[in-house]
Amino acid sequence: RTMGISVSEVPLGEATGVMWDLGGQQEYRALHAASISARNVPMLVFRADEDEAEAKRKLLEWVRMVGAQCPGVQLVLVCTHADKPESVKGLASAVEEAVREELERLNAELVQQVKRLQELKADVEQRLKTHRGHTLE
């Protein structure tokens, strides 16, 4: 369990990556929001010995936060405490499916928002054209 922040270098062949392990507790959420970008690859960690419903609830909360901050960002799911492989497979599959469904829902929501914005832009342009007698450049 990380309390606060742990930063370490990770060798990546000829390059070196930097891994920021940010505590998942509520009091560290401002750090997460500030660190999410398209250049990062957030790793969402869940425990194999956790209740399936609880694991899904926690992960989907993070998926929504990351999706809101950086739509389209790639996520990595990491399962810890995997001492019992038979239980891990079922939980991992259930969690992966729940995350996939939530990402698809968020993507569909974004598509609708973009469509509404385009319709609003077209409406505003039409009103300006009618009002001023010219188009918006």
C-alpha cells in the first residue's frame, strides 16, 4: 500500500521510464488528476482476493476519473495478490469486461457530446449569418 508518492526509474531497453506510484487513498486524488495525460499510461491495480463487486466498483471509479481527464488514454490493469490462480482468472475476466464496457460507454458519451457541440456550432453560425448577413470564418 503506497502512502503518498513513490517515484522510481524503470529500464525500458535503451531508454528509461519513470514510474510514479501514487497512493490510491481519497486524500491523494488531486495528485492523480494533475498527473493524467496522453503521455502517461495509468496502471489500475486491483487485488485478486478482493470481492468482485468491490473490485469493479473501485476500478470503474478510476476509469471514469481517468476517462474524464484524458479521453482515449491507454490503461493497464494489474492484478496483485494472485496466490490462487483459479480465483484470479474469473475475477480478472470480470473486471476486464466491466472496464471495457465502461470505456465503451464513456466513448459513446463523448461521441454524443461532440455531435451536440457540432450541432450547436452550426446553429450559432446560421444565426450569425442571418443576423449579420455573412458567415463565420
